[in-house]
Amino acid sequence: VTLHVGPGTYFPIRGDSTNNHHIAPEWGEITNEAAQTINKVRARGGRIVAVVSTALRLLETATTKNGSVSAFSGNTDLFIKPGFKFQKKWVLKIFPLGLILTPRGCIPLTDLLP
């Protein structure tokens, strides 16, 4: 699962309402293998955890009306805001800025840099 996040994700929302705010399209991909794995896990009753909202945007973009995730390659400009109707129940985990989840647990990103 890949989403190339662009600057549009970080543009501030102007005004008192999100109704007129748009996110610039960003390219993403969910391979056929990843989509099949996600659907198998969900069929067994397992959970898919989207780490940060950008991953959730891509998962929602690739979710079909029947609730399965299909392979996807293209742009998404999905904007998740208050009142958004999700097609599937997802778990969203947002880590504090500068931290990353690894097999050792949540560590500072700087620990991974040379």
C-alpha cells in the first residue's frame, strides 16, 4: 500500500467550515496481492490498522460498494472530514510526529537515520 503524499495534505483549512476545502490529488497504489490479503484478513474477522490518515484515505478510495478492497493505482483526492461516511470500519492509529512503529516498538525516527 503506497500513497505519495503531496503538499495539499498540509495546506491549512481556511474559514470556519471544511465544506469548501479540497485536497489536491495524490497518487497511490494498492496491489492486487495487498487487496487480497486485506480482504482475507477481514473475512476471518481480523482488523486492518491504518497507520496515519493518509493510509486510511487510500484504503477508503479502494473500497468497493460491497465493502471489499480492490487493487487500485491512481489519484485520490478523498477528504475525510466530520460527517464522512466510511464504507468499512477501519482502525486508525496516529503516532506522534517524529515516531515510527517498528518490530522493536515505537521509536524516534532519528534512531533509524544514519
